[in-house]
Amino acid sequence: MNHLRRAFAVFTLVFLSLSGCATGTKRASSFAEAVKARPDVTIVVTDSGLGGLSVVADLAARLPESGIARSARVVFVNALLDDAIGYNDLEDEADKVRVFDAALAAMESRYRPDLILVACNTLSVFYGKTEHARRGMTETVSIVPMGAELIQQTLKATPDATAIIFATKGTIDSGAHRKLLVERGVPAGTIVGQPCPKLTGAIERGAHSEETAVRIRGFVEEAIGRLPEKKGPLVVSLNCTHFGYARPLWEETFEKLGYPGVKVLDPNPLMTDLVLREGAPRRFPETKVTVEVVSKTPITPAVKAALGALLRTTSPATADALERWTHAPDLFHVAIEPSALVR
């Protein structure tokens, strides 16, 4: 894994520079500098829904023993504008950028983070076009280049393999992962992108439910039907933070369809890897971690129960934070005309 982490570190820096995250504006500080300068740090994790809570849970579980800071305040912010309007419901990318920019500005002013983790493939796709990225005030890391690097390294180690990328329709339509992989020498013919509309909602209602199982089987069957004629191993990449909650269903589905032992990739833990790597070395006996969950849109009791049960196995603190989440309807405001929505 050391070679993967070293390669990923270089890859991320290049991607951020190309995407506009590194401009002529100098950052106030990097996360590594912040950890060295003060004992207490704040990390904001954001997503266009609740999938990124899996990243929060991983952070909360692994940070305490690291000792990289005296304390770490981990704040999850749901960047969804409205419970009836998701980012994929907006027709123009400019409106998506505008909404996410407003959410990022709120995160900056309310929490003054030392690091922002964009634990959302959909938001990562256009983060580089935001004013926040151009200002470069807080180190901000997106999950898309992490996922692409993980796929590329796995393909390199698995000769003759084909990669299937499962993600939201918006992420697949953007071609972000494919573009990064092709730029790094991965043949386009070995990459299959499979959109999975409405799967995130099903997983939030029940990651192991019959509804989720049926949807996953349908998407897997569709993806298999689009595989190139050549035979060989499969590399399956879950490039939506929600999808890892249902990992057993992905593995079982592929096995039932005649593909046992498929390698399933989930880039979510790489975000914690980055935090621990940048925060090193150890400076304290332990790091005290507190977790908060904030959302502009309502989180229903059913969703809290379903996701809370999954999160608790990794981080009871994260499950508890979800249970006592903060409803912040005034978190940010953006006017959206009905004509701007996907018809």
C-alpha cells in the first residue's frame, strides 16, 4: 500500500492544480501546517446527502490512536439545498456550482475548518469550478482523484482486468473518472461506467433491504451486459459514498451472476489515510475526537435508524451524532428557478 499512497499523494497534487484548487492565491495554510501550528483542529466532511457519514465514521474510529492532534472536531455538513432538489436535478452545471459555493461559504464562516473533505463524487466533479477553489483559503480534497488512483493501481496489479465504475448518473455522465484514468494510460476499452439512479435513496432507507438488493442486481446485470467480449477478471469500483454501505450485496450479486471473488473497491477510507499521513507524526498520547452532523434539509427518523445502525459498527460516536443531528435550515440560501430543473 505504501507505493499506492505515495503515487496518490503526487496524483492528488497534480489534479488539484489542474482543477483550479491551486491558483495564484496562496492558502492560509495546509492541514499539515495547521496540525503543526496548533493542538486542536477542525475537519469538515461534506456530501450531497448522507453517504459521507461513512467517511466521518472511519475518521472517528481511526483518529484517536493517531495522536496527530490534541483534539479533532469532525463536522459533517450535508450540502443539499432542498430535500426535493438534488444536485442531479439541476440542469446546468453553473447552478450546481452556485449552490455548492454557497454551502462551502457557510462551512468556512461557521466552522473555520483546517481541512475540507469533499466526500462526494458528484460534488467533486465540479468543485474545481467554484469560487471557493479559486480562492484557495482552506485545503480542500476531493474524492474523485482518490477513486481514480485506486482503480488505476488495481488495474495495474491485475493484468487483463476490466473496471466497472458504479456511481450516480451525474458522476458517470461527467466522465471524470474515465478521463483521469485515460490520462494515466488506462485503455478506455477497459473501463465501463454504470449509472445507478435512485440507488442512494434506497440505501438510505435500508442498505440491505429488498429494494436496494433489486436495484443493485439490475445495475450489475446492465453493467455485465456492456462488458467487452474479452474474458478476464473484473475490478468493481463503488464511486458513490453511499454504495459502500451495501458492499455485501454487491459482492453477493456478482457471485450469483457467475463472478465469484470480484475485487470491490471503496475509496472512502483513503480520505482518512490522507488525514493521518498529512497530520503525522504523532504528537499526543491520543486525539480526542468529537463528531457533529449538520443538515439544511430534514433527516427522517427512518433514515437515522437505518444509517445509524450501519455507522455504529464502525463508530458509535458518529451514530450518536446522527441521532442528535443539527437542523440548520438557514445554513445557506440560493434561489433556483423552476425552469432550471431537469425536465
